[in-house]
Amino acid sequence: MNICIIPARGGSKRIPRKNIREFCGKPMIAWSIQAAIYSGCFENIFVSTDNQEIAEIAKSFGAEVPFIRPDDLANEYIGTIPVIVHAIEWLQNQGINPATICCLYATAPFIETTDLQKAKKLIKSLEKNQFVFTGGKFESSIQRALKLNPKSNLCEMVQPENYCKRSQDLKELYFDAGQFYWGSQEAWLTTSNIFEGSKMLLLPKSRVQDIDTPEDWEYAELMHNILNTN
């Protein structure tokens, strides 16, 4: 049994009502819910939220909201793992013990059903303590990253030993694309680090976009419209 859990708290500050604000014609969370439904990967798709408006919109697009997340798990400092563990414990209390749980973020409008289907195949080949997650590749060599000295405001290299190295001699580095994390029930209940030793599903840069500021939102809508123009 494979379960999808979509965390969606109601207290976004930088982009108010972020999870249900209209994005390219539908509430943001609807893109994640519908991708999960159309993928055919899950027996149930649950939304974990502290907000009644989010709950109603989620249900209208086909998700289940069988519980309201407690306030102590709904502030901006709470990470993903405690939220998913809470949902798993709720499921266990209902006699539901899924083999795997996919945490799919509510702000993942670039997710495609094929991403989830690929991840479902990958998870079957992994150990119970491993995850599948989406990632992207840094386009620039961050090993030549610069920082500003807080006193002089002058540039400094973070790793000056890499100044003379050719770009092709530097390691390729990757980052968490922040779309989904798929692991066994055991992995979610015991891990403290989702990434270490796990499998990354690499996405093209055109489908990787943080949406944390109004500028991010505008750029994401522009890219989404371009990608979906027939």
C-alpha cells in the first residue's frame, strides 16, 4: 500500500495563502493533488493541514483530509519529518500501515505524473532506510562561490583553494528540488537525514523552481505557461 501525504499549513508569511492561491488557473495545491491522482501510484492521497479553507479546497480536488494537524506542528519552524511522522501515527491508530509514504509538497506545480511513476519503481529497488527524492544540478560551480566580508563588504572566496582549478575538474554538485520525498514507513519513523544514502531523481532545470517570494511566484507562472504551451 502506497500513501501520498501533502503537507499544507495555513500560515505562509512571504506569500499569503500560498498553498491555495491561484497558480495558472487553479489553486496551487491542486497541481500536486491532481498529479498524485493521475499517476495511479497511491491508494490514498491525504492532506495534512491546520487550516479549514485549505482542507475544503483539497477535498474539492479529490484529496482526503481525515484529520486537522495540531497547532504545535503548524508553525514555520517545524520540519517535514515530524509532520509526516504525525500523519503516519494517525494512520497506524486507524489500523492503516502503508508500505511506503510519499511526502509531496503542496507547492510543486512542475511535478509530473511520470516523476512519481519513476520514483515508485525506484523505491522498490532500495533498502527500507532509503528514500527517493527530486533533485537538480547546480549550473555554476558553487565551489567557486563568493561571500561578502560583513565588516569590509569586500568579496572573499568560500573555498579559495579552487581558484585555479578548471571548471571541468570541479565536482558536479546537486541540490534538493523540494518536490517530493518517498520512503518506507520504517524510513520515515527512524531517519534524521532524508538525503544521506538515498536515491535522487534528477529533474531538468526548467522544472525546478523555488517558490518562496512574489518574484519566485511570477517567474514560476511564466515558466509553467511556457512549458504548457501547445
